[in-house]
Amino acid sequence: MNRQLVWFRDDLRAIDNPALYYASQESTSTIAVYIATPKQWQQHDDAPSKIDFWRRNLKCLQATLSELNISLHFFQVETYQQIPDLIASICQHWKIKKLHFNQQYAFNEQLRDQHVTDVCHKIGVQAHSYVDQLLLPPKSVRTKSGGAFKVFTPFAKQARQQMQDPLVMLPLPTAQHTIEITHFPEKLELDQISWPSVTKAIQLMWPAGEQSAEKSLISFCESTINGYQQNRDIPSIPGTSGLSPYLTSGVISVKQCWLATKVYNDGSDNFAVWQNELLWREFYRHILIDYPQISKHQPWKSQTENIRWRKNEAELVAWQQGLTGFPIIDAAMRQLLTCGWMHNRVRMLTAMFLSKHLMIDWRLGESWFMQHLIDGDIASNNGGWQWCASTGTDAVPYFRLFNPITQSQRFDPQGKFIRHYLAELSTLNDKEIHFPRKNRPQDYPAPIIDLAEARERVLAEFKALGNKKAIIKTR
């Protein structure tokens, strides 16, 4: 017997799945497993909505694989430390010749996979990993001197040059021979795993399965992308792709998305702008790979470790619950609590408000987002937070600080987004709603800070790091 084992993680799809495809190419006897790690999920701040999204997509994946005569089996351990021995036991019990899995790039996942590979080697099982969740392989996009890019624009330019040759998307594997699987005591049914409970409303917002992901991709490329360059910044308009949860959990591949920009491209700037968003996602993954300290709660700019963050629990809670007295910030935070998702423009505003206006450690905000986002992704979430906190990669010579009032007036001019999530402000006019003063309702909190004072405080702190010529730029 030449049995192959596919280990699924954040690649919950059958199409364009390297591990699954190449396993099926090597043999017609393929088995698949998924290993749940509830304690590890908790340690990594994985949101209940995201974990439930995995459950729902695993159910769809199981049905798809069944049509290919590939059985998907479920196991549960508490943490990554228990996985190598479990994989070894599975391989020995089911007489596996080779293990296939797609790469993950955070530090803990890299360490886990190395331990699994070592254990497999000891018992005579080959272990092979494949590049996934990327357009280009790790450490393949390099400067002329051979180093890692630290700035997005030159990275994106180089990446585009390297992708001039067409990307290859792998097809659905061919059907396998039916395999009789002997009983394994640790094996569970999908519903026996310790899944968290999630509201039906959130589940309906994000239907599971590859067909749902592909439908969203086609709908976006055929319709929504018209006006994308402007609409993507307006939080009251469904003007983004809505594909981030599917990309994060690997229900659709980033190659599928990139190839769609070629197939549907109408020559407008909208497709190029969306490609840039996909390249930002790519950039932050390559940063995660080249700078492993990011996986360890450390800033990309080491000198910013000396920032004296304020410890103000009351202000942190007000920010978390959408009770800061700044409507655009509060509406965004309530969108997060209600939907398990937040529009990208207001992600930047809320992150900058916490890390700069409140001067509260960005890591507390990063963690809160991960605990609630259905598309919570360590590379993109960390990259976005560090960009907003000025502790990460950035090309500009000035210090960014977004004013929540002027940003609200610019991107939610009629207050549609604010009214949707802050019912208590619905009667205010289009001018008052951005920052209620005289007509502030009694059930809406007063501003928790003075913006001018907060501005001077954060600028003084960053100048104290040694950048005496720091220039602040507000927008």
C-alpha cells in the first residue's frame, strides 16, 4: 500500500490545494485529517466566529472530499505540543508512507511543523510541505542586495515583475480508490470537537464552502469592483470584496483571486487597486517570515519597545465597547462586536485612536481584534496594527495621526455608517453626528479625551525616542 496522508490546517478547500493535489498524484490511496487544538486557539486569541467558520467549512470540505473517495477524519488535542506524537500514531496505525501539508508561517506553526517532520523521519514516513497562502514563495522577493524588502511599494513592484509568468492554479484531484479505515480510538466526529457557539446572524453573514467563496469572488469581479477605488474607503457601502474570511481560512486561494483580476480585468484602475490590496496581504506575510519577532509580540522597529504606553483600563474598555464619545470610532467597534468583522478604513481609525490618541499599547488592540475578527490573521492584523502605531514598516518620513472627526466627515459624510451602529445618534443632523456637542444624547458618552492634548502627548513620546525632527501629519 502507498497510502498518503493530507493534514489540513488553514487550507480548507479542495481546488488549488497543493498538499491535497500532490498527495493524490502520488497515489490513489489518500486519507485526510484535521486536528483541533482548543487551548492553542485560546492562546492565539482566535475568535469564536473564526473557529466556527472553520467548523462550517470543514463540514463542506468533508462532503467534497467524500465525492473523491477521500475520507476526512477529526482529532482533538489541547496544544501544538501534542500533535507530533499524534501524527506519528496516525501514520503508524494507518500505514502511511508520506505526509503532505501546506506551510504556515508564524513562529509557533513553523516550530510545530518542524517537530512533526522530525518525528515522521524517525518512523520512516516522508513529510513534504508546500507553499500556500502566498503568491510567491517565502524569501523569493528580494532587493538587489539580496535582503528582505522593508517598504511596500518597492516590494509590490518587484512582486509584480516576478509574476509576469502566469500563475498555475491546481485542479480538483481525481477520485481515489475507496480505503477501508481501521478503528482509531482518538478519532472524533466533527461535532464532538469543542467548538464555540456563535450567533446565527454572524453565520448567515459568512456562508461556508468553496462554492460560496467562488460566488463571492465572481460577484465582486463582475459587479462590486466597479467604483472600487473610491467605494472601498466608504464604510457605509459594501464596496470591498468580502473575501478576507475565505482567504484567511484558505477556503479560496490567493492565486484564485489574482487570476480572477486577469480574467475579469476591464482595463480600469479598480482591478489594479484590488491587486495592490492582495499585495499588501502578501507583503505582511513576507515580513512575518523574515522577521519572526513579529510572532512574539515584539515591534518591527526595535527602538519603539521603549515607548511608555499608558495603562488606563477604563479607556481601554471604553474603546473595546464603543463608548469613547467619538462616533466613527464607536460605530466601528460596535460593528466588530456585532458582525465579527470591521471595514478596513475604520480598522485604521480605531487602531490609531487606541495606540496614538489613547497611547495604549497596540498589542492590546491587536489581541482584541484577533479575539473578534472572523478574518483575524496574524500577518495582516499585526502588520496593520504596527503600521497604525508607527512601530512597524512604513516609508513616510512623517508621523501619521488620523483625526477621527475629520476622517468621519470625509468617509462617512452623511453619517450613514454611524447611524447604522449608533441608534442613539440617529436623530442628529449630518453635521452634529460626527462629534455631538450641544445636542449630545444623554445615553451617549462624552468624549473620553481631548484630541489636541492627546496629539501633543503622543508626539512628545515619539520625539523622546530620539527622532527630534519628527513631523506630525494629521488627516
